[in-house]
Amino acid sequence: MWTGVYPAVTTKFTADDRLDHAEMERCFSLQMEAGCDGIIVCGSLGEGPMLSPDEKIEVLKTAQKIAGKKPVLLTVNEAGTREATSIARRAAKEGANGLMVVPSPIYHTNAEETVAALRAVAEAGDLPVMIYSNRLAYRVDVTVDQMEELASDKRFVAIKESSDDIRRSTEIINRLGSRYDLFTGVDNLAFEALSVGAIGWVAGLVTAFPRETVAIYQLMKHGRREEALAIYRWFRPLLDLDVSTYLVQNIKLAEVFAINTNDRVRMPRMPLSGERRKTVEKIVKDALAVRPTLPQF
């Protein structure tokens, strides 16, 4: 059902901390023009936990305006299942194409609780669901056993695999075949995941470098591995910025130089400063100085 590159887009703010819909429209359009296959809003990179429910729906509508017929998924990452089911219902009412669901990032659910919470959100929204498993960031691992338990519900259609263990991708395919659309969710494991069977990439640095991200995916899809690998090797220092406590600030700073936008974030986050900012600036500027010529595909 879902394949290709799905940007986990950043949320843009004005200087007075309101949603900047005009800038989001411009930035989202760059993703679509580059050939991305859908949009995911209000995730970790989109500062979803810092947005009110009303703001999340506003961002969803802005993405829908730009995406046209391509899928737009709303991330459900609320602390409580009551709140999660509420936003799922609202997303469905507003015409979201699906949900990316994160088990509570606040309470670390056990296996029984994880499955029950995911089922409750799927039932409330009655939309296709991408299960987001990220045991490092959220300390809740949606295991292959749990994926198998949920497989009888056809609303669960995809996995965003972010365990940081490339072996997990093969384990999912070995156990469940093509039951789920398998997406990689770790930027600096994307080439490896696509090599072993992932059919999609929920990407972060794509927001600053959409054409390079799409090129890697398309080249891999067409069996042009060496060409994809050459771009990926250039991309790796940038992709490493996604695997960080400061991923939001890192990627928004990359956007400053790559797509001429701002790096405003919502508190308690603050833009990078000092040596950390200098380090990220150097990584981005060094990459831009030797930006590869992209092949045709």
C-alpha cells in the first residue's frame, strides 16, 4: 500500500512561536517536487509532542494541501491512550490517509499494554496504521512477536523499523513475509535496510536534501546499487545528524543552508549554539561543497 520516500517533515514556526503555514507550504512543496511519495507530519522531527491537538490538525491540513493525491499520515504520539484515540478520530474526520502510531513516549508499556494501545488507536481512527517501533528513543520495542499478534487486524499495514538493528528487517520479512510494508526509519541505516528488503524510507535529512534522498531510493529500486552507494557515502555525515538527541535542531540547521529557511524550534528546545552549532554547520557546508551530480533514473 505504501512505498517510497516519506519525509517526516519539520514544523515551521514564526518568530512569535505560531505555526508558519506559508513556510511549511514552501518546504513541503520541495519534497513533492523532488519526487517524494507521501508526507508524515507531527512526528519526532515535526516536534509533535510540543504541538497542541488543534495545531496538529492544522499542520495535517497544510500538508494535505500540498501533497495532492499522495498520502499524508498524522503521527499519533500522545502520552495517554485516551488522548491518542481522540487525535486519531480527528485525523480520520479531516481526511488523513493514515496514522503513524508511537506507543506512549512517556510511560514505557509492557508487551500487553503496547498491543492494547496500538489496537485502541487503530479502532478509534479506523485508518491504515504504520506502527512506529523505536526502542532507543522511546524505550518501547514493538517486537516481531507483537507485529505478528497485530497482523490479523488489516488496519495495521506498515512498520517504521527504527530499532537501530539492521537484523530486525530480515527477521520481520522471515516471519511475516510481505504482510507489512516495511519502512526504514533510521537515516544512516537506509541503504542497508533497502538492501535487505525494506520498500520505504521514513526520512529525516530529506527535508534539507530531498533530491539526494529520492535518488538513493530510486537507484536501489532499479538495481543500480553502486550508484546509490556513491551518493549514500557522500550523504552519511549528514544522515548521522538524524541519530541524535538534537536531531530536530540538527536537521533544521541543515535546512537553513540547503533550502534557505529558518531553524526556529519550540521550547524547551532551542536552536543550536556554540561549538555544537559550529560542528553541524561544518558538516553541512562541507557536504554542500562537494554535492554530487545526480544520475537519471
